[in-house]
Amino acid sequence: MAPMTLLGEEMHALVERLYPLCRSITGDGVRATLDIVGEYLPLEVHEVPTGTQVLDWTVPQEWNIRDAYIADAAGNRVVDFAASSLHVLGYSVPIAATMPLEELRGHLHTLPDRPSWVPYRTSYYKPEWGFCLAQEVLDALPEGEYEVCVDSTLADGHLTYAEHVVPGQVAEEVIVSCHVCHPALANDNMAGVAVATFLARELAGRTPYYTYRFLFAPGTIGAITWLARNKERIERVKHGLVLACAGDSGQVTYKQSRRGDAEIDRVLRHVLAASDRPHEIKEFTPYGYDERQFCSPGFDLGVGSLTRTPYAGYPEYHTSADNPDFVSPEAMEDTLAVCREAFAVLDRNRRYLNLSPYGEPQLGRRGLYEALGGRSDTREAQMAMLWVLSMSDGEHGLLDVAERSGLPFDTVATAADALCGAGLIKA
């Protein structure tokens, strides 16, 4: 990875701000998260009412929580939501009761093999209450009566998600999606939110070829809701990327779309192969993050997933050990760089038509060879022009040229610009 710059530090600072908020698939924690992201980007926030039918799903009741704890007979809080939002089973129904430890155990979740860590657990669609705690804390609890309190509400409300759109030269869209539903988990997925936020800011500073739509939504139900509400826009979506687990020290991993040969798949394979980064390309599976919603057969969008270590691939996944110290500015900056490089290729990967296809046109007469004078890569640049001319048949794009010739994509794209300027090819 390249040395960290101020950009990496800024992304890490955003992760630290977002980390403490109690998020879930609905509720004020999501809104608070989007409020902070909205300080960095203008967002269009959408509120979808409880009970709304979205494809095969229904928008659930909204969950909010004010306090939760387990207290011993002396009133000491042995488990306290105020210390970490992970301590409460996500979507816990309210409860106020006193019960013996033996009865309470059935509602407690621990990690016996990681006794000092607190797990992340939820019960979104089944009414339940519970607490998560370190095994070593549970082991130290004496038998006796305990006061149990979950001060939460499950009531009709809304599911909240937000969009940020960077207008492009064409209406065809690239979706960049990240989930905003996990509480107190830095890599999964506040690092993804931070990278998406700063990527959007970078793209907003220029006019990209494609229109880029950034989606900040709860996992699964958020993507399903967006798809249900945007069926008329689906045909515009040409490419997409789901960002998650963007800040750990593992190598970059790209999970291909269901198609496997979508343009975004080819771009990521090319960019990662051309870089000196350790990386892995994985085949699509219908399990993971929201790529499985965008790639479901009815939509079959070209959407892949970019992570560092994939979900469930590191011990800290869905535990209290996934904290801001677990993610690094350097890793997030490197993930951002991969996105930047990939979208630069995606935006420039056009098909051209050779306007002088009968024989090789005279490049010297048009000053194209002179334009190469003094360059250290003169031979490579000349070959790039010849390859672009050869493959500009309206059927092949510049990525095809780079792959077949073995030349760097940027060299190929620069050659195409020169040839276009000389009136030898047109897009």
C-alpha cells in the first residue's frame, strides 16, 4: 500500500465519528449517520413507510432504543448499552423484568472462543429480546436475581436511505452502494461508507462520462426497497460496485457479478492485474452483501463487490474487535485508489470507428509521430496508436485493445485521444 496522506486520515476520522452510533435497518441511528455523511455530501434522503410492499418483502416497523442494561442485586450495571450498542440484540423488543441468571442465560449471546469480545447479533424479523456480552463477563456473574431492561420501541415509522448523484456526460449510470445498518462495527461497514463518501467527493470535482449514483442504505432491505422504487431507472444502470469491509489490512478482493463477464468485472480484473497490489478475484455467489440483490436474475445488473478481507473472513468480523483501531487510513486510502483507477478505466472505455480503415493511415503526415518525440515510451505509444487503429471497428473497446496488446490502458486511451484529435477515429 502507498504511504498514507491526509485523505486517509480524514476517512479514518469519519469512521471514528460514525462508529458509536446505534444503527439498525431502520430508526434514528440511520438518520444520524446520514446527517453526518450529509456534512460531506449533499444527500437526497428517502423515507419509506412501514408496511410498504417492496418486491417480495415488506418494510418493517421502525426500531429505536433509548437505554438497555442488566443490573445485579446491588444495582450495578453488568451489561450496559451505554458502553456499546453491540450489547443489545438488534431489534430487541422492550422488556422490564427481574429474573434469575439461569433464566436470563437463554437470552445472552457470547463468543466462547473469543472470551473478551462482544458479538453482534440481531433479530430483525422475529420478536425477541437479548443481550450480547463477553464470555469472561458472563463467567464472572454469580447466580442470583438480575434486573433486565430494554427501553426500546417497535412502531410504525419508516425505512430511511439516501442517494447522492454525480451527473455525468450521459444518463447511463454506475451505482456505488454501501450499507449503513451496522452498529459499532468499523470495517463492516463504516469504512465502506467513508470510502464511498470520499469517492463521491472526488467525482463531483469533475464531469465523469457516466452518471454516478451513490446509495447509502440498510443492508438487504434497503437495496430491495431501492430496486422496488426505481424499476423505471434500472435500464440506465450499466455498471455497479458494492463497497464493504474497506479498511482492514487484508488484500483487495473483488467478487464478480453474477454475469462474470460484465464490463465492471473485466475492468476490476484488468486494474488489479496491472497494479502491484496483492489481490484476489472471486466468483459470484448468491450470498454476501447487496450485490446479490442487484444481480438477482430479474434484474441481472453488472454489479460486483469490492472488499479487502471479505465478510466472515477475519476473526474480528461482527464483533467488538471490529473497532476504529482495526481499520487503518492506509487501507482505506488504498481501497479508494482501486475505485479511482477502476472508474477511470470504466469512464474511458469507449468503442471507436476507424475513419481511414483501408490500409494504415500516414501518421507522420498528421504530426502524430512528432508528437511522440522525446517520450521515454515512444515505441509503446506508437504501438498503442497502431493497435487502436486496428481494433477501432465499432465492436471493440479500449479495454479490449489493452488486453489484447498487453499495453497499459492509460497509454491506449491517450493514443485514442490523439487519433480522435487527428480525425482518424470517432467514438
